[in-house]
Amino acid sequence: MHTSYRPSGIYSAQWIPTDAKGRVDRAALAAHIAFERRAGINGVLVLGSTGEFPHFSPDERKQLLATVAELAGPLPVIANVSDLRPRVAVELGRFAKAQGAAAISLMPPMFFPVSPADMLAYFLHVAEHVDLPVMLYNFPELTGKRIDLPTVAAFASRARMCAIKQSGGEFAYHPELIALGREQGFAVMSGADTRLPEVFRLGGAGCIGGLVNLVPEWMVLLDRVYRQKDVGGVPSPRDIAVARGTPRGEGTPPTTQPCVASVTATAMVELGRIIDQLTFPLNVAAGLEARGFRPGAPKTIVSPESRRLYEKVRVELVALFSRHRLGLASSAAA
């Protein structure tokens, strides 16, 4: 079944800052979304894995869906309503529709084993009871379950499937999903933030990534060059300075967009190497702090060892951003 909404481009897998009592820091969230919007992102995934949705109750998730829909509008918002309990997923999906969400996102039900047939039945049940397009969300490292190709194909043929988000270590799954998406009319949105040139060369529609929270400027540039194939003209002095790591306007001879994009893609790989020293999603918090944002308090217990590694990653990211002339965001902690 087809739907008119098909996500593409760069979507933020939105980080949710909270205080030590778990209360959302609305001011920090608003400043961060405004920063991403200025960078040119195409949409937002709210309460995905980067949004740490398992830490929030259904009522808290509703409040967050409403808040992000308000702050991000009119950008399209995809609401991740994944839950072990089908009734909660449906309840959240209906609430997301009332808030104007463009689509819902579904991971496989977690914790208990589930057969492919039962996984499909779960997806179809939620889709049937929520009148919105659905993006399946494959992240086996977190859910313990892989959404296999026959399940994707069966769901796409029977529900309003707009996309699948392919995350985790199995990059080789992208070509199969992209080929199926062409046949059945859905988009493939990658979670491989640091491999965007490869994703776009394969025919991926875009990226929904945690690193969009940190460097939306870089990722929007890569989307513009590699997916939209905007290779005409000469980039601005600012673009050249950011990509080359030289002071704005100083010693930056005319160059072409592909050159800038190549430097940016290399910087993304270095960013990935640094941030992967620390576990996800704590590493995203370190990156946010390195850009000058308030990431909030950890939502779980963090050991002294991880706190020391957090600081190491933060310092290395500050150095990386400095080399590439990515300064503190305008919303730096006040």
C-alpha cells in the first residue's frame, strides 16, 4: 500500500535533555531544535533510541510528542511509538496523529522472543489502529530482533509503509532494502551517520541520525551534494572555511562543492571514531556539550569510568570542532 508521505533528507534523531529528576528542560530543547532548523534539517524523529524513549512513561511520552511537534513545526515529525504493549503503541500513535505528526515509527516488540509472523502481526495491528503512515525501525543491537526482508515486504504490501530506518552494524542490509523500497514504494532512511556518501550512492533517501544533533551543518551539506547532486557553483567562504578548518575567508581559494563535501565526509568519519569510544547514547550527550548545548543529566546510572571517558570524548570533540571552525552553538549554556 502506498502513502503520499515519504521522508527524505536529514532528520534529527532528537536528543531530549532532562534534569536530575527526569523533567524535560524545555528551554534547552527549544534552543537545540532551533539550531537544527537553522542548519536546514528536513524533519525530526522524536523519542527514538537517541531520544531514550524507554526512560519515559506513556504520559511523559505524550507530553514530549506534543512539545516537539510544537517546537519543530512545520517540519515533519515522525513519532516513535514503539512499545512492548500494543495498546500503548496504539494510544501513543493516536495521540501523535492529534498533534499533527507526519508518521509513526515502530520497532519490534522488545524483551520477549517473537517469531517473524508475530512481529508482522504486531506491526499490522498498530498500523490498522493508527491512521498514519508507518516507518519500520530496524535496530537489532538494541531490540535483539532483526526485521527481515520478507517481513518488510509483507508489511509494505498490506499497510501504509512510508519508510524503514536501517540502524546498527549491518550496513550491507541497505542495498536489499533500497531495492525492495523501489519496488514497493517506501523510502530507506539510514542511521549510518558517518557513511552518508555511501548511503546516497546506493540510493538511500536520507538519514535519521543521532549525530545530526551535533553537526547538522555537515550532514545537510553532504545531503545537498551527494543525494541532491547540487554540484554547481562555488561554495561560500564560510562553507570553505568550515570544511578546510581555516579561518573564515582567509586563504580559501575558490573550490567546488564536491571538494568541500569530501573534506566534510572525512571529518564525519573522524567524528565517528571519537564518539564510538563511549557507549550510545551517552556519547551523543558528550557531543552536545562539546557544541555548547546543555545535554541534561544522564537518565541512568553512569560509572566513574564512563564519566572519565565522557570527558575525554568531549575534549577530543571540542578539538575536532575547533579545527573545522564549528564554534559553540548560539544556545551555549547560560
